[in-house]
Amino acid sequence: MFCVNVWLSVKDPGNVETVRSLLAEAGRSSRMEPGCLRFEVYQSEADRTRFLLCERWQAKADWEHHKTLHAFRNIYAPKILPLVEREAHVSVPVE
């Protein structure tokens, strides 16, 4: 399993609802992709400008392929990334 957790901080609070809507759309699309085990999008209650993406893929190759598909190429990269600061962490489960 390949795990990635991504913190996103919206640069302009006026864009929070736009980012929220786009992330929901990208999440729905990503969950339908081959190799996607889980793709969850969370918004912080303490700081509404902060979002967390929890992605679980069968393999790193599936995650890399994800970056060539609709959710990443048509929503995430062109519409979300310009509005946020991004901090990604490849992670491993602690048992």
C-alpha cells in the first residue's frame, strides 16, 4: 500500500468555498480511479482554510498514474494548486 497525506492551506480566505467544492469533486473522481483504495478530504474545524487529503493507493505506480488522469490534470493542478500552499507527506501506517 502507498499512503500520501497532503495538507493544503488556502492562501486567500475568500477562496475557501471554491477550494472546498473543487476538492469534493476531485475526491469523488479520484475514488473511481484504478488502484485507489481510499481518498478522503477533510476540512479543519479549527482553521477553515486548512484541508487534509488522505490518499491510499494499492501501489506507488497507481498514485503516479493518478497524476495523469482527470481529477489531477483537470481539477487539482489547474484549479486548486494556484489557490493553496501544499505540504505533502508520503507516510506509513503505525501499528
